[in-house]
Amino acid sequence: MSTRRTVRLSYDLYYIVGLSLVLAGIIFLGSGGWWQGLRVALGLPFILFFPGYVLIAALFTRKDDLSGIERVALSFGLSIAVVPLIGLGLNYTPWGIRLAPVLISMIIFVAAMSGIAWYRRRRLPEEDAFIPAFVFELPPWGELSRLDRVLSVLLVLAILAAIGSIIYVVTVPKTGEKFTEFYILGPGGKAEGYPTDLNVGQQGQVIVGVVNHEYSTVSYTIEEEMGNYITASSQAISLNNEQAYEAPLTFAANLPNQNLEVQFLLFRQGDASPYRSLHLWVNVHAAITISPSTLAPAVAGRSYRVTFGAAGGTLPYTFREKGALTRRMTFNGDTLSGRPAIAGSYPITVTATDRAGLTASESYTLTVIR
């Protein structure tokens, strides 16, 4: 008589949320050795299976809604779809696509979908709700033919060999390609918002990053070049394997230039030529100047008008005024006009902005006499 056993996973949602939290603890607390093996063993289903499984469990709570094969296939497929969407959403947040935000967002998604699935299952009769079950049926060893016995032993040995191989690969990782990541980010820490339009003398800033994947400790130096002139050089940076470095780096040009190439060069200790290089094309505009340089005095009760202009930037310009104007005086477009009512001195600041978004400000004092 064959042995038949059915295993029902009534707490499958609890297991998934629990394993997700265990993975988070391993990532933040463990490092190297068996911790790395557990991280890989839990990380793969966490990315490729858990999100889709809990989403399917929340959408299709009846056991007759989908077959077991369909649930497994959709769990893998939806996981592959959900994870990039979560990453895309994080890209538009201040946290960006980094390990901690991605991990926390994934755990929140898994926990939320598990909660919805748990609630919907509770509202169904127990015999209608989907509960994963596995049926194991083993025939008596004595009833097997000699061929079946040999095949069964070989199958067990193959499974044990596969498990041993996985353990060996995880615990003794093979040295992969040796390389160094070198990148630049905008001032906000994302791959956007690079300073590509500057005034003469205005400082642009980027964030330079280096990640060591050389499987050894390496010392680096970063140089910045503008028009074949070295404008900045960092101190030696020593990084261990898998260690990362990020720091802001500023640059400025003293002369107008179109499509000025700003190069960022990475040197390894002892190298005469750059190991990695990046470049940024920048338009350097002449400094914006605002005219007139001073304001003629106005007479109380009489009409007054002055039009402001700008030069040195990229047309068109927009103007704005800040200050305490006397009554009956207005600033509209690029013109200050009206009939000042009260004598006195009124400080104002006029700011001009060109098409590239570059600005310049000029401070004035409007003197009103009787």
C-alpha cells in the first residue's frame, strides 16, 4: 500500500512576510560567509516570486479561480512586472533607486497584498478559500521494480549533488570580472539636472562616484580638466573591494565658451593614463549685466518711467522686481513706471533671467524728491 500525505500551508502569507523580514535583517546585519548564502537563497524568491504570489493571492482568493500551475506561472510573471514598476516609482522620489528604499518598498508591497489576501480569505467559507496544498504519495519500496529502485536512488543522489553544488557556489563565490564603476550625478544625487549652462565665473557642481569591484584594495585619484587644463585634483582615495565613494566636485570657467568639454578622469595608483573617464558638455555664457546702472531721481506727483535691459546672456530675458516701492509706482515686464506720491529713498532689486535660466541681480535706490 502506498503512503499518501497532504501538506497544507494555511499560514503561507505569514511565511512570506516573515521570510521577507528575515531577509531585511540579513541584509542590514549580516555580511559574508553563510550570511551571503542566506541572502541569495532568500533574495531570489523575494524578487522573483513573493510579489507576484501575494498579488495573485489578493486578486484570486478562491481555490477554483486558478489552477496551481497558473498561480505559479503568474507569480513569477507578475513579480518580474511589479518589481521594475516599484523601482520606476522610486526614481521620482527623493530616495531614488537604492538598496534600502527598494527593500523597504518591496516589503511594504508584500505586506499590504498579504493583508488584503488574508482579509478576503477570511470572508470566504474555508472549503472555498485557496490554501496551497502539496500531496506526496510514495509506493512501498518492496513493490518497486529493480529499475525503479535504481532510478529512485539516482534521483536522490542527483538532488543531493545539486544541493551541494548550490551550497558550494554560494559559499565559495567565483571571482568575476575586475572593474571599477565611475559615474557622475547631478547636484540632487540623480542622473539628471547636470549643470550644462553657466555664466562666466559661476560654479557648477556634480557628484562624482567610484565603486571598487577589483577584488582588492585600490587607491584612486580623480582629476577634473577643462579645455586641457587640470582645474581640480582629489587626494588619494583608498577603497576596499565593493566599497563606494561619492563626493561633490565643482568647476567654473573664466571665459565664455560654447560646448566646453569638462572631463572627469579616474586614475589608479601608479597609472600614467586615466583608468576611466567621463565628460560633460557645458555652455559658458558671458556674465549677464543689467542696465541702467543707476536710476535717475523722480519727482513726487510727476510721471516717471524707466525701462530695464540686459546683456551677456541668451535672449529673451525676463525681469522681476523686489523691494518696497512708493505708492502709485508699479513694475510691469521690464518697466518701472507711475507717479510717485511720497518723497524719500526706496531700495529695490531687479533680477534678470535669460532663456537658459541664468540670472543676475542689480540693486538700486529710487530717490523721490519734492
